[in-house]
Amino acid sequence: MLQTAYIARVSAFLGSMPAFVAMTVSLSARMWGLVLLLVLAVPARAQEPHPKVFLTAPEAAAIREARGHYTLLDATLEAATEMVEAALAAPIETPPPGEAGGYAHERHKQNYREMYHAGLLYQITGDRRYAAFVRDMLLHYAEMYPDLGPHPLSANQVPGKLFHQLLNENVWLAHTIIGYDCVYDALTPDERATIEANVFYPMVSWFMNEGAYSMNRIHNHGTWTVAAVGMAGYVLGEPEWVEQALYGTDKRGEAGFMRQLDLLFSPDGYYMEGPYYARYAIWPFFYFAEAIQRYEPERNIYGYRDGILRKALYATVQTALPDGTFPALNDASLSMNVAAPGVVLATDLVFERYGPDPVLLGVAGFQNAVVLNGAGLAVARAYEAADEVPEMTWPSVEFRDGADGEGGGLGILRVGRGEDQTVALMKYGVHGLGHGHFDKLSILFYDQRRDVLDDYGFARFVNVEPKYGGRYLPENDTWAKQTIAHNTVVVDGRSQNDGDRKAADAMHADRHFFDGDPSDGVQSMSAYARGYYPGVDMQRTVLLVEDEAFDYPLLIDLFRLESDAEHQYDYPIHYDGIPMATSFDLAGRTDVLRPLGEDAGYQHIWETARARPDAVVQFSWLDGQRYYTLTTAAAPGTEVLMGRTGAHDPHFNLRSEPLLLLRRRAADHLFASVIEPHGYFSEASEQSSNARPYIAAVRVLGFDATASVVEIEAQDGRRWQVFVNNGPAGDGSHTAHLGGATYTWTGNAAIRPVRDGTP
């Protein structure tokens, strides 16, 4: 039995090398004996202790002693025990491969979760039932896996065997190898040989051959592949796998884990695909990094690239909104938050490996969980010992984008603390590979614990099998990625780069300035996007302003477009809530709805109303317990269009959401707008106050390539002037000559009250 199993194991390993494939198929029994003798003649590899890749026996003993003393640890152990005990009470299932998001898909995912936790619990508790469970599950897989071919429903994905895409199989192996490492010494040599020869070796062979594209890819899929292969290499004593995981299948360093660390994060740690995928990508990054540190500390992986893994964790959590959710940038859900398992893992490992930071205890408190190893125990102890756990709140911050930090960035302005913060965010970085959206200079506005101006995120129902197998819906391409689905200007009814991903990947927006100092009540950020539309340059400047005249912070938005020819400029506002009042008469569509256009996302918008205002544009809506009013400077020929998503959506894949769109034909134009939160509403107590805005008008006093000057007027006649430097950034004095007047101010952006006609 043992000899046969190891022959199979050797076959799988040698068969993973393409030049050897044909030969292995025709080997006779006599030849197999020769192969076995040759293998046995090779000196045995140095035996590493088990477990080690994620947890050691001393760590497990320390956790065992700590039970009942630390809240976060106990919560984690309780959840893990509940999961595994339920699994022990049910029959083991390893169903044939099925649809993405379907029963078989979810069963195999749950199987790796259960093996992972059962292995850890075996080490912590010593309960042999947990080891037996992992053994029995893996023996089931050992019976089925060798006979599986490529997944029959892979569509356009790199296929796994258990799953429709290789990614899921990578995740399966990364977690399962941890569980296996934990129960390794509880298995007989025959059991280990059978499992390794029929599951792990052929699986790694599949990853490195049929899945070589994924393994060498600079992408979160590639990170999961190399992490799984590298971790398996450490546990199974295959250093060659580790080298290929680190440096690519050809070990030349142009792919693999180290190259991914170089290219996927900016020097600030910002992940190029956006926060939603950052929380997923840092999971394998930290799994494999921790394995490297445990087996080969001399590599100093946590010090690599000036501690890029530490920066990656901080950049990820600092993009989070006050309620802990990630902003829906690029392909993203609206509900993913910092309690995601990859962020829990990274939080604990950063706390232990880089030194304790009390700020991370606030993150851990939100997560209400730790990982079950020494790092998790360290966080649980520190959390319990802290006299006061810091609030999970972040200041204004800017992250550079691009591997060299020269790919634009992401700016986040914040006022206040905790969940009551007001947040303005602008995206001006790189495209984001296959998960990127055509949305340069788009903004989000968060207030009152909710998205006021939001982003649709992705069009997908993750793991919901009836909805396209849980995969990305066709509407992700036709709506969610299109420019009109975001809060940024659309030119001539087309998406940026005309929706061409390769063109978008080849360019980025450019940072102009960022000032997140709240001391004077004015924070600002500005960026350029050039070349996204032929012949049109764009600049957006956003200010978040606190002023005693207003109950809540104001969002001031100046979107400047410059061209030698006339274009159609559409300025969309994606809001939540119920329209309350307008400063213009709307011609509503009450009988027949028609799409707003034919493509570039417009085909998915029902036009619900239209207007041609001849004065200031004001639109008020109610969202939650607060009113919001958009006030925009009037310009001759401006059109207002109201719309709602849902057109050309026969399968009801899209959420029905409202938007307002300002349309203007011009060559050079400045959309100058203020969003003012005001008042209070409570349906329960039937109270409403200040439902009308305080701001009465916004006027453009002048703009050109050097500066923009705008005036804001209140209902009582009070006025403020807003100054923005459009030229080279500088904190010193600026002077602009616009419309026959001369304006002077200090700093890239400034606001001054107008008194007696003088600002």
C-alpha cells in the first residue's frame, strides 16, 4: 500500500514537468520499480516539525492555556468549534463539480473551511475527532480528485477541477494545507502518502502546468496561486515549489510572489485594484509571507520593500468608511468591510510582526475575531489589557497609486470622528486591471452613516447560483463599469477610453494637490485626467468645508473641462433618497419611459423627467434623517435630466437607483456645485426642520488654466468666494486675472467671506 501510494506520488510530481508527461503514461510495472528505487536512493529531505506553516505546537498550547481569559480569542474559538462540531455531526460530502455558486461549489468551499478550523482545533484541544475528520475528508478527496478533468463549466476562466475557476481551488489548497499540517502527525504514513499522492501533488501539478498563466499572473488570482503552491511546498518539503512560487515558474523573477509585491502595491501600500479586492488580495499575501517567515526568516519577508506588507494593511483599513465598509471602487460590493477574514489575518500579523500599535486594537474590536495562532493570541491579550481601546477612526489621507507611486492616487477628506464622520473621496489613480472601472475623477460623499453620493459597485450576486451562477453579470460590463454609472463627467455620451481596458491600463490620472489639514476648516484635493477623451482635458477640485454658518460640512465641487471644440458634457449625481424640491419645473415621463441612450451605459437608464432651467439649479432630496441640496451655477443651455436604472434589463439584474444629470454643450466649461446637508427629519416623531437649503446660489466669477473663482450666496445675502489654483501646485500666494477682476489668495484652495463687497 505504502509503495503503491508513493509511486503515485512520484508519478504526479514527475508528471508535473511537461517533458516527462508522455514517458510517465507508458511506464511498465518494472519501470515503476526502477523509478521507486531511484527515488528512494535520493537522500531524505530534512524533516520540518509539524505543524509550522501557520501554527506551532507551542502556540497551540499557549492558546489552550488562554481559553476563558480573552474576549476576542474566546469568540473566535467558539465560532470555530460550532462550525466544526456541526460538520462532525453531518456526513462528509465531496460532490462532483457543479455550477459556480451552486451546491457543489459551496460544499467544497465549506469543506476547506471545516478542515482548516478542525486542524487548528485539533492542535489547540488535542481532540482526536478533529484530526480524524480532516483525515477522512482528505481521503474522500483522494478517491475523487485523480479522476477529475478540467471543470466542465469554467466558461472563460482558467479552470480548476473542483471549481469552475482555478482561483477557488487555490484558496481551497491554501487553507487545506494548513489543516493538513496541523493533523500531519496524527496520520499514519500510508494515510499521508495516499493524501499527498492523490490530492496535493496532482493539484500542485495542475496549478503549475494547466494553471501556469494564473501562477505567473500579476493579479490577485496569481497571488492565491503562488501562496497555495508555496505553502504546500513548505509543508510537503518541496523547496522547488517554494522557489517557483516566489519567482515564477521559470524562477527568473519576472513573475511570482516577490514580483507581485513589487507591482501590485504603490509605495504607500495602496492596492491597484481598489479596497474591495485589497481585502481579498492581502489574505494570500499574508498567509504566504507568514509561512516564509516561519520557514526561512533569513529572507526577511516582512522587511521587503520598506515593509510593504505593513503599509498594505494600513492602506486597506484606512480607506474604510466610518461604518467599517469599504468604498465601492471598481468591482466591489457595497457591504464588504474590515471584518473580512483577510483583513483579520493581516491585522493580527502586522500587530505581532511589526510591533504592537494600539490603533489596530480598534480594528480588532470591530472585527470581534482573531486568527488562531500566536499573532491572534497577542492581539487578544493586548485588547483585553488595554485601559481604553482606540476608536476605529482615520484622519484625511491620500494614497499614491501605481507601483512607482506616479500613477495618480486616491484622496479621502474627513471631518469628525467615528461613525459620525463626513467623508469625501476622489479617485484619480490607475485603472485597476480587469476589475477597473472607467471612472477617473469620480467622487463619493458619505454623511450621516450612509452613502449620500454613491457608486454602483459591481453588478454581481456573489455565489447566488440563480443569478448567472454567482459570476459577474453581463451588466457589469454594460452598466457598472461605464463612466455614466459614476459621479464623474461623461463626454459626448461615451465612456472614458471608449470603454477599452487596454487603453485605460496604459494611462492614469495625475495628482494636482491634496490638503487634509482640518485646522482652518477647509480641506481640499485636486487632480487632472488628460487623454481619457480625445481633445478634452479634465480637472476636478473637491473641498470639504466646515463653517459656523452651516450645521454640517459642505462639499464644494469644481469640475473643469477644457477643449478646442464643442462637446456634450454630462455631470451625473448618483444619490439615494427621495426628491423633495427643485428650483425648476420638471417635465415628467408619466406614461412612457424611454432609455436615455443606446450604449455606454445610457441604455440602462430610464429617463423619468427633463427640464431646461434658466437660472440657478437646485435639487433637494431626503436621505435618512437629513436633507441634501445640490446647488449648481447656472449656464445658458443647461439641461437637467432625471433618470433611474433598469432599462434594457430583462432579467432584473440591476438595482433600481435614481440619478440626476446636468447636460451642457460647450468647449470650456466649469461645473461649479455645492452639496449642502441640512435639517432634520424623523418619521417616527413626525418632526421636520430646515427642509430648505441655506445656500441660495452659486456663481462662476471666472475660470481658466490658471485658476477658478466661484461665489456662494446664502438666503440671507451672506457670500463667500472660493479660490482654486489650477496651475502648478504651491502653498504660497496666487493671483488670477479673470473677467476683468484680479483675485489674490494664499494656498492651492481658499475660501473667504465677502464683506462690504470685498472678499
